Amino acid sequence: MTVNLLSQIPLFTDLPVIELDGILAAMDVKELADKEVLFREGDPGEDFYVVTKGVVEVLMAAGQQEELLLNIMREGEHFGEMSLIMPGGHRTASVRARGESTLLSMSRTQFLDLTRKHPELSTSMVRVLSQRLDATNTQTFRELNEKNKQLQTAFDELKAAQAQLIEKERLERELQVAADIQLSILPDELPALEEFGFGARILPARQVGGDFYDVFLVKENQYGVLIGDVADKGVPSALFMARAHALIMAEADTGLSSGEVMKLVNRHITRLQKSTQFVTVLYGILDLTTREFNYARAGHEPPLILNPDGTVERIPHSSGMALGLWEEITLDVRTVILQPGATLLLFTDGLTDCRSPGGEAFGLERIKKTLGEMHNVNAQEVCDQLLETLRNYESGAKQDDDVTLVAIHAISKNSIRK
């Protein structure tokens, strides 16, 4: 049975059967357990092998992370002749059993004696080696072709990622420019008066937002106070905000009442606007002589007042329409007298809508409670402390809307001036 196996090996097909008996008698039997290594890459080559049972693997970098399978030898196949032909030859690869395997081995001396006795073995050997080389070349070409495809795919993905990164950096630069422009629209500092103090804070949900505020001189002894909130967020809202702010400032300079200013601005916006954006606004005029704050509210949050006795009230209100939706609008027009020690708080709905990590909104009652604890606190500190309380409440939760605060504090002898 074993002789028939040898006769079927291409290397020995030209040898007579009686010669095969002699070869078999001269060969040793080698048993390998599963995963047992027969020899390793770089070992001296001393034996020639024939697989009679099982399977062995021919490997590069065996047992390492970059291990590479070169070939699989099955029953009837031989290996190891190259290191025997070359003087002082070393193994160019490792061989490891895949399952239990049985091999026949021939020493270097026996192998060389056999080739001298039967020169025709050299021809057979060259044929077999050529076949292996062709198979290896074909496999290597396929692997290189596949690697080239993978490299090309990776290169294309890298180019796409680089293009996206460049575009992202460009957009970030443009957003920063937009943010700088938006901040330049807001007042650098607020008026400092003997009778009244002003405070303000703005916290955009994104790099640029749609909230805005302003405090400015309208005419002698009268100051305009403005807060607004454009629907939606981002660059489109910032652009709409800039337009709305400019229109309000332009009309306020004419000395008209707050209600008249709002109606004229709405007329401009509805005539110019070609989208569905709109803005809620509260614009009022503070008279330093009478302490009256006459304001018009266009769909904005009604203000809160902290009275001198520490109580907090929401100013009575009626319905008011946002600017930019309808040509004719209804406004909530009111007058509030700010007694010495009182603080009026204007805010956008981002303050009430901000949520805790659990999803609960900050809400109006928390605003009133926090404000009620700030009796005799100046206007800027009111805004700062409210925003700090809000941030602690959010505790890292995502901010979905811009938050803007404006406070007017009527200074009394017992209050801290700002």
C-alpha cells in the first residue's frame, strides 16, 4: 500500500517498483500531533519528507501575528528537497501539522545518493518545483492584485476623508467668522446709570444662534431695551437675527413708540422675507424720569418682575404675534413702573425649555424661585446667577435652544448699584 503511494508521487513515477522497495526501507516514519511543528523557518535542512497520512501546513512567520499560510501538503506530496540540494541549506519556511499526520523522511545523504543513482529524479524534481513555482506565482499575483484593490479602496477613502476634513475645517472657519460677526452685533458694554442697572447674558446652543439683545439710548432720559428669539438655530437664524436687529434699531432711532416700531419692522420683514422664518421680540422704552417701562411684546415670553419685597410675579399679558408671519399683527403692549429695588427680567424660552439629564424642563417655577432668592442683587449678577443655576441643573445634558437673559434693576439706596 505504501509502495503504491510512492509510485504515485511524481518525483518517483519513473523508478522501478523494486527500487521503490529499497527507498521505502531506507525511509523513517515520523508521527506528528495536531499543531506540532516539524521544523521552523531558518532551521538547518537535513531531511526530505513525504506525507503518507493527514495534512501539514507550510508557513511564514509561524505562530506570530503576521503568520502567512504558503501551502498545504496532503497525502502523496513531498517537501524539503530544496534545503538538501543547497549546501548548508536552511529551511525557507516552517511546517506544522494540521491534525494528526504521518510522514516518511529521508536524510540528506540518502537523498543525494538516490539522485546520483537515478539522475532522472532531477528532471522530475525540476518539473515538480516548476509546478509549485507556477502555483505560487499565480497565488501571489492574486493576493497582490487583491491587496492592490484594498490599497486603492483605502486610498480613495483616505482622499474622501481628507476632502471632508478640509470642508469641515472651512465650515468651522466660516462658522467662527459668523459667530464673531454675531457677537459684534451685540453691545460691547451696557449703560451704567445712577437710577438703573442693566445686565445681560447669552448662551447659544450652537456656535451661532438666533437670540439677540440690546440696550441703547433712544433720546434724553430714555433707553431702549430689546430681546429677541429667531425660530430655528444655526447660520440661517443668525442671518435673520442680524436683519431683524438692524430693522428694529433703525426704526427705534426715529423716536416712535415701542408698538409702532414693532409694526413697522414686521411690515419690512414680511415684505422682504421669502422663507418661513419668524422672530419673537420684546422691545421696550425705559423712561428714567417716570420709571416707566413701556414695551410691546410680539409672541415673546412675558417678563418677570422681582418686587422690592422679594416676591416674583409674571407681568399680566395678552396674546401677541411673532414678527414675520403676517402682514397685520396684534401686539401685547404694556407699561410697568419699576419701583426702587425692583428687577425686571426678560428671557427667551430657551431658559424654560432647557432640560436636566433626566429630561425634565427647567420651567417657569424654577426661574421664579431662583429669581426670588436674589433680592437686592444687581442686574448683571441676576443674569449670571440664573445662568449658573441653569448650567448646574443641566449637568452636562445637551442644550437644545439658545438662552438669553436681560435684567433691569431699579436702584434704591439699599440696593447694590450696577
